[in-house]
Amino acid sequence: MKTYNILIITDHTNHSVQNSVYVMASEMPNHELVASVDITSLGIPQNQSFLKDRNASTLWVNAVDSSLKFTEDGACFHKNLSQKSIRAYDFVWLRLPPPLSAAQLTFLKDVCKHQVIVNNPSGIEIAGTKKYLLNFPELCAPMRLCTTVDDIIDFTEKHEEIVLKPINSYGGKGIVKLDRENVWEGNKLLSKLDFFNELYKNPFEYLAVKFLKNVREGDKRIVVINGEILGATLRMPATDSWLCNISSGGTPTDTIITPEELEMVRTVNPFLKKLGIAMYGLDTLTNDAGKRILSEINVTSVGGVYQFHQKEGRQPVQKAVNELLKFFIEKANEN
């Protein structure tokens, strides 16, 4: 039986105990198809030039076993290091935080050209922007790509309240809400004239989306690996906020998957799989008719597995690792 050598590339600088890489990486050595697992952080001095200078194919790595866990000092990324070529591995699992530039993604694709790499950098470049949602209008609220102030005014007149999302933003950063009179950045009221005057100064791209009044019913994150749903978490906005992100004060709670959301996964997964996207998160909101609709597709360093592990034990982690390996092997057999 063939077994595989796996490299995990991450950056531990802003990790917390909730980062999914630790529970998944520590489970990988237990899988019968895994020969070895190494992990490397681009946040240690020895590796910081890797993405910055983009001229190396070796990294300082640490062997992973079942004892791997998060620590505040990132000890596992600093001790017992050895320098290895990426050519020593069959599979590379990217766990790097957004944003990644086009140049960085191109370098990662090139330096790992002899390995199966997921999520595939080319796929991240395509599906990692808000514009990718425009491929699925039937699953989403009314939306429009806006590149001029006139675009924004026209869309606002049509839908009365809208949300503008910078196409490369993440974690709720840079999102603003508009109606015909006002602009809010988070819960801060801005001058609409000042906001538009700033937009006139530089080119911009926003994905404009109709504001959904049922946002108070929460933003649901559905975690999917290889087309299989691992679980979901509902993030409820703070009492005085319209933003559901945990970083914006949202509160996570348990939830279930609706039939509409199952259909979303069935619709989106073939497109993401073709792009080499193994692990992703779908975010959903409730529309004005009371149905869940797609609001985000997240393809970079998707979390959630730690939370499922806390609730359900080892089983969801084993499933996550198994599905990730199935995806790796299927892609390897295509080459």
C-alpha cells in the first residue's frame, strides 16, 4: 500500500488555540496512508524570506506527531528543526492566512509544481475574491460589481439598503452599509459625501449586495472538505451591530444545515473541486423570504474543525483528515 509524505505550510504568528491546523495535523500521522507529516511556519526567522524573496525551494520544518498542540510561544515551530526540500513531499497543505498576493500564489504554485498542493494557489486566486460569487447569482442575494460611484448610486436606488464588500477583503474588513442617505462603516456613521469623495480619488472594486433585514438571524459558516460537510456554526451579531463576524463581536452558537444549504454545497462543490479547492467555508444568511442564501465562499485557511472537535471529540477530525487525503490522492491520480 502506497503511503505519502505531507508538508503543512502555515504562519503561526497570529494563531490561537482555535486554529484548526493543530487538531488536524496531530491526527494525520495516525492515518494508514500517511508515511510522514512535517509542519513549517513562515513566521520563524529561518523561513521569513520564503514568500518575501520567492527564490527558495527549501524550508525549515518540524516532524509532526500526535502530541502537536498550540502554545502561545509557538514552540513546535522553533525546536528540532531540519531543512528540507519541498521535493521531499508528495502533498503540500497550505494553511496561510489571507491576503496572499498574486505573486505569492504564483510562486507557491511554481515551487510546488511536483506536488499536489491544496488549496491550489491558482484556485485561491480565482475563488478567493468576492467576485467569484457572481458565478452563482441563483444562490445569492441581488448583487453587482461596482467600479464607479454611479454604479453604487444606481444599485442603492434599486435596493434602498446595500452592503459594499471590497473584493479582496476578509473577516468583515472594509465592509460598509449604505442607504439613500447614510453610510455606516461597522456601527460608525460616515458622511456620504466624504465617502464618495474618497472613492473618486482611486480606482476601486466593490461587490455590492442587497442588505438583508434578517441578518439578525445570524451568519452561518458551513465547513466542507472534499464535498463532505463537516459541520456548521451560526454566528449571531452583537445587540447593537449588523455584522456577524466573531472579530466584530459576533457570538457563535450551534446550528443545523437546511435543505437550501445542502443544495448550495452540491452546486458549488464541482466548480471548487475543479479549481483544486479541497477545504472551504460557505457563509449563509437569511433572505427576506426566510430562506438561507449564499453570502460568502472562503477558500483560504478555513477554520471550524477545532470547534467541531470540542463538541464531538475525535470523529470530525478523523473525517476531516480522511477527506483531505482522499482529495490529495484523487488529484495525484489525475496527474
